[in-house]
Amino acid sequence: MAPLTQPGSGSAIRGGQFGDDFREMVAPLRETHMIGAHIEVVLIVTGALTAVALLQFIAPVPMLRMIYGQAPTDATSLLLARHWGLLIFLIGVLLIYAAFHHAVREPATLLAAIEKIALGIGVFGTSLRKHSVAAAIAAGDSLIALVYVLYLVGF
């Protein structure tokens, strides 16, 4: 396969090479921009906030009642609530890990951004937005997701 050349760059594009070249080019820029220069602290703080979801794993009924004003009592719903709390906790732990391990920062922040955007859509796109605690959590997660996206694009 003949290499394709991006206009003005002179670099060959083959398969995933362009993505690798782009990541190598943008990585140093991230470290000099506002978010990139402080990403370790951002990941530790937002990871710790995200990890608070462990409380939902430990005590799903009180947490769901506090967030949504009511809580399910059936075993299946409680299992799903616990599982969800555990998964969100693990994303928080992954973010903290990513603060100290540069190689996993991009995938960790991308994963967390997707999760947080999905929560924001799930709350603001439904009647759940009427619950003030749920709306506050969704707003916070949406803001954190914005920070992650800005970091990923090099800001």
C-alpha cells in the first residue's frame, strides 16, 4: 500500500500511524496547557469524588433515597444499584491510578468522560432532573466530563 501524505505535513499515513503520530504531537502540548499542566491533581480530585460512589455499593437504599427521593426494595434493583455503585467507584480508582501512570491517562479519561456524559444525559434527559441531588450530581459529572474532553483535545 502506498503511503498517503497529509497536505503540508509530509508525514505518511498508514493504518493507525496517523493516530499515533497525532498523539505523539499533541502529548507535549497537553503538558503545557492549563488542564494538561495540572492533570494529575485534576484526576486525583475528580477520581476521589467519583469513588464516593462506593457508598452506593455499601448502602444502596439510603443513597438512592437521598439522591432520588425513593429507593427500590426488590433484590434485583438493589443488586443493580450496588453493581452500579461498584463500577463507578472503580472508575474513580482508575482515574486516581491514571494520575500516577501516564500511559493510561487517555483511555481512563475517555472512559470516565463517556460515563459522566451518559449520566448527565440520563438525568437531564428524563424526569430525574426534578430531583435536586440527582441534578447536582449530573451537573458536576457533566462539568468534569467537559474538563476531561478539553484535556483530551489538548487544552
